Amino acid sequence: MPILLLVPGDPQQRYGGREVIAELERPDVRIKPLRINPSDLSPDSWCGLFDLSISDVMGIALYRAVQGLARKRKEQFFVRDIIAEIE
């Protein structure tokens, strides 16, 4: 039975190179990168990722940035957009 291993980000970077990935794939393990569109997460989820409370200053800033981008762009935004919104 094949195994599918979902790795956040780039598997080669995460596990240390192509050689490691090749060894993992040998015994019928498929490795795929797991990528999530930042705009798919709610403001609450973003705060939860960083263990921030929406009553803390940092949590409020993040919540408002994500909420504002969701209203403005509706479809898609990226991490760099969240950073720019907070700055």
C-alpha cells in the first residue's frame, strides 16, 4: 500500500536535499508539497497559527490586516500582502 506524505513547503528544503527525498520514496512513499493559499484562512485561523489572542495588540493587528485584505481583494492575497498591511 503506497503512502502519501504531505510536507508543508518544499520537501527538499525541509528534509535536506534530493538524496533524502529519494531514500524516502524508495519504499513506496510518495512525497508532495502541501501549500495553502493564505487567503483561504480566516482572520481567526491566522491568529491561531501564531498563537495570538484577538484581544492582544499583535492579534488585533493581524486580524485587522487579514480582514481588510479579504474585503479589498475578495479572491486572493499573499503573506507579503499581510505584512505590508500590518506595516
